[in-house]
Amino acid sequence: MYKVLKFFLIIAPLLIAARRYKIANKGEYVSSIEEFPYHVAIIVDKHYQCGGALISDQHVLTAAHCVENVVKDPNSYVEIRAGSTNWRSGYTKFDVRRVAHSPDYWKNSVVGDVAVIQLKEPVTFTEKIKPISLPNLNADVPEGTFVWIAGWGSNITSPFVTDELRVTLTNTVSYEFCEERWNATVSRHKICTYRPDFYGTCPGDSGSPVADLDRQVVLGIVSGAANPCASGIPESHTKVSDYLMFIFYEMGTAVDRFPDYVHEGYPGVNYQ
């Protein structure tokens, strides 16, 4: 009886919200990029790599594992595509000046999966290209928070990323729930989301923003999908509020916001 009640408490609000907002799951395509104007595609050596979020007129937030090879290989060509639901066409391209990821990150780590990309030139904002705000420092994301996750990732029927942006409405669950389902400890620097109806993130969605219900604040970064993906297993995302010192440093405002915070630099690569 408890398990049935727990299932109902999780899925019922999602179904209600999905009807209200007319966007129910990852299987539905985004009709206009104006719904998610902060969402960008990261292209490495002319191949789609990951999603990202525009957080200023010159900075993109993504996952460290999306750019770790770029940081190791300065010869990689990186570009940002924005302003279109299709990462192959209709976009505006931006060249990159710098790519850096958190010093806490390493390939098999469960923490520190966050990176900042600086554009060569500032973006001119339009209805199709706008930034999303950052959360407050160490702000909590309570259990049961509705979030949007859009991405160009694959799905359970195809290993290839999709050309068109798709979206899912989901909500956060407790660390205890994730640990129970994973039978593993979950870092408190992560956010767990869960839908029991086989919708969720898949390969190619990495780096994409986890946004609040009003799509005003980026709460998380898609970091780890279930295996197999969208299989009714909780998913983990980097908790953005825990990495603001690194983010602000890369944005050039850390000195103003954190006068006692000093760092010699982060793993990164600069482009001419």
C-alpha cells in the first residue's frame, strides 16, 4: 500500500502539470526556441557534443565531461549554436574564446561536473537568444520541485541524437529515494530527478540545463542518465548553486562577489 501511495504522490502532480503546460515528456518536440531561448548546442570539430545554457551575453554553462577532451586538446574547434530548435539549421553561430571546467572534476568522479565556455564576442539578445539566471549561492532544491529538461539527446529506440529539441517535465526526488533505487550513495552536490513512466534524459542530453518551472533559473546540469536511459530510474544532475564560485570566477566577477576567494586558475584552454 505504501509503495502504491508513493507512486501516486510522485506521478499525479506530473500528469496534472503536463496537461496544464501541454508539454508532457521527452517524446514531444519543442515548437519554438522562444520557449527555451537560453538553450544552446555545443559543437566540437563540426560534430554535436552536448547541450548548454547561455548564462550571460558571453558565457555558456555545461558539463565538464562534455569538454574535458577539448581542455586536453587545444586544437579542437569549438562553436556554440543558438537561436534554433534544430542544431543543424536555422541557428546563429558563436566562436569560443575559452573553455574551462571545475578543478574538482575527473573522468570517473561524481562531483565537479561543471564547465564554463566564454564566447569571443558578446551576444545580442533577441526573443530567440536570451540567458537564464543563476541560482543563489548554495541554494537548496527541495524534493518535489518541478523542472524542465530539454535536449537533443537520443531515445530508447535510436542511438543517434535528434536534430530537433525535445523536452520533459519532471520533478526532483530525495537523495534517500535515489540511493534506495541505485543502491549507492548520492553526492549532495547533485540533484535527483525521476519520472516512473519511462521518460528522461539519454546520451546527448549531457550538459543541458535543468531549469525551474518558470524557466527563469538554471538549477542543474544534466550529468548522468540511467542505463538504459529513460528506463524509470532516477537521474543525477550537477547542482549549480554549489559551484557558483567557479562559475563566477570564469565569468570574471569572483573578485567582486567573493573578495576572500583566491584561485590560481582552472583547467582550461584559451583560443585566439
